Amino acid sequence: MRRSGRSAVRRAAAACCLLAPVVALVWVPWYAGARPDLAGVPFFYWYQLAWVPGCAVWLLAAYLLTRGTRGSPDV
């Protein structure tokens, strides 16, 4: 595969990594319930708090995918 093709695939994968937390947190009806609770904390709250480190992981993945593409001519 050519370098530019690989770069485009990596950028598309990085975009998906950045989109995953947005989709998971913007559509509130997916997690708007009180059950199941975790140590007395309703699902609505602990689901959002679980995404704090989850977002960091997705952002790290997007960074690692795009780290070497800055100097390429197809940017």
C-alpha cells in the first residue's frame, strides 16, 4: 500500500477514535436510567464517570495513529 493510502486509513481510524466518546455520551437515552447502580451510585452518573479515563484512552489512540503523519506531503 502506498504511503498516502496508509496515511488516509490512519487518519480515518483516528477520526473514529475521536468520534466514539462523542457518540457514547451525546445520546443520553442510552444511559438515562437509574439501574443498574454501582455501590449506590445510579447508572447515569457512573457511566459518565467511567468515560473520563475512557476518553483519555481514545484520545491517546488517535494521537498515536496520527503522530507520524504531520510531515507527509498529503496533509
